[in-house]
Amino acid sequence: MSAERPIYVTQPELPPLEEFLPYLKEIWDSKVLTNGGPFHKRLEAELAEYLGVRHISLFCNATIALVTGLQSQRITGEVITTPYSFVATAHSLRWNGITPVFADIDPETLNLDPSRIEAAITPQTTAIMPVHCYGRPCDVEAIQRIADDYNLKVIYDAAHAFGVQRRVDDQWHSVLEAGDLSVLSFHATKVFNTFEGGAIISPDAKTKQRIDHLKNFGFVNETTVVATGINGKMSEFNAALGLLQLQHVKGAIERRARIDARYREALADLPGLRLLAPAPDATPNHSYFPVLVEANFPVSRDDLYQLLRQRNVLTRRYFYPLISDFPMYRGLPSATEANLPVARHAAEQVLCLPIYPSMTDDEQQRVIDVVREAGCSRLPERLETVFTEPPLPVVSELCRPQAA
């Protein structure tokens, strides 16, 4: 391993500490630490406005939010979902006694392929749980048509999709409005974080009320319990941080966009390195920068992963292995290799490069240098650029396609 300072695949974005201290003082003075205190109420209101949604319920984390969301919709039996995600997607189903049924993904978007959903439906199917992978919106219209035809619920794992919008009929709408529920993650690694946290976006006040009861043990008031709930509440500490984070998130996403643009300019000419195209008619949040290392790249995905680690660049292979490969899922009929060829191919090629707002020019250059060295027959030249508005292009003559 290199003695150089490590570059992680992501780093949590935090506000200046001095800005957080007045919030802490208010908590100390009030002695209100949890149970829907003033910061909790303010964050729900301000997040709803920022995201363009009407009903949001804050949670201690997104996994508990997924578990609770499934409970709120009374989902049972089988749920069709993607194998190409973080394990919490399927774990939330298992915790509810639901059987995950894996369907393959689209090779371009890496999201659940609507054409594979219908074939997976059985008399036991009650819902679909797609994932907006890397924050790229699923084909929500096609998924909703299938759900309507078969009377299924749709619960979106929207952990990656904070702030993402879709253009529909020349108007912008939050992707979180799709389906019956959407679940966000505010984990430390996400675009918007509250240390730990999550949220459920509900379509109406009645659904939000049920979710709010479920996340607080089923309590309605001091003496009335109406459901078998859980303790999923977000604390005042997390909510206070979230309020402060909201003041900085726009700039953080803009910074991510400039890092994304520089990667694209620097790596676009490398044969065998596929960069996922930006989602059409969507506003990205640049939460991840995945590349697919194809067969004609000079080294394998795992070799490139090791080369980067030797320079202390700690990339991640999101999402490898597939969820369907883990012991608790691989015995399912839908987990077979033959059923999931596209997902398996992507899992064997994907590598997420570091991207986070505080990433420096030099740190990104180190990543670019290693990738280009692996993809070229000679050492890369220095690609000089700075982050400005708008981003300056990164120009390199290395590995340019030869003229015919």
C-alpha cells in the first residue's frame, strides 16, 4: 500500500463545526433529545419544501424506514426486486417475512428492467421494490403500468436519489413522488447526511400518519397503541445536523457535478472503460461515479481495483457480489445465474471511483493517473485543471483513437 494519504470512495460532507454549536446549545437548553422535538419538526417541513414533496417522515436510518414502509402497506408474500443493490433492500423484505424475487436489470441504466418484472409475477406477488441505482431514475411509468395491471404496490428504495427530479410533460417533478412510497437514506456516505438517518415519502396524510405511528412503537397518545410498531425515530441531534446540512447541500451537489465532469473529460477516450451516460430528462445528484471495466480494457476490473489500492485509492465495487449471491438468498429460485445475466455481468465489471465535495484537484488527479496508466501503454501526462464555474475541460492526447 502506498504511503500517500488515502482517498476513499466517498467522505461525509460536514458543515463548519462552529455553525453546529448553536444548535447543540439549543438542545442542551431544551433537554429535548428525541420523540419528535422542535428540530425534528423543522427538518420535516424544510425537507418537504426542498425536495418538492408533501409528506415526509424522518427515521433513524433507511433500513428501518424500508422495514416500516413495507409494514405500513401490509406487504406479504413475494416482492419483485433487484439483485443489484445494497443488501438492505432485500434484508428489509426478509425482516418482514417476505420472499424476495429477483429480476434482472437493464444493461444501460442498471435499474430493474420492467420487461423482466412481468415474467416474475406469481399469485403470491404483492409488490415491486425497485432501486434508483446511483440516483438514476427507474422507468417509473413502465413499472407503474405493470403494478396497475396486476394490482401491486410499488415501494421505491430511493436511498441514492436525494434531490433527483424527472421532467414530465415539460415540468419537473421529484422522483420521490413515484409509486406508493419512496425511502431515502441520510447515511454518512450519502449526498445529504444526518450522520445516520432516513425518511419515507408518503402520497397522502393518512399514510404518513400510519407510518408515524409505526415508527414510534404504534403509539397514538400516552395510553393508546394501535399497531405493532418499532422504534425508528430520528433524534434531535440528527435532525439539527440535517437542518444545517440543508443550507450547504446545493453547493455540495454542484461540487460533485464538477468532479463528475472532470472524470468524464479525462476518461472518455479510454477504450474498454464505459462511463454510464447521464440519465435523460433528469437532474442528477452525482452521488456515485461508476465505471464499467469491459473485456477490451487492458486490465481486468479487479486488477484495476488493486492498482488503485496500491496508490491508496480505496474504490468500491458497488454492487459486487450481487445480493442474490449471499448465503441467505442464493437458494432462491430467482437467484440463479441464468435468471440474472445482465446484473451478474455488471457486478463483475463495475468500479465506483471516489467522488465527494471536499475532494481536491490533486486527489482526483491521482485517481485519473492510475486509471489512465492502466488503460494506456505509456504513463499519463499531467491533466491540469481547476474547479471553476463552469468547469474547465480536461484535455489529453493519450489513447486518442487513431485516424482511419
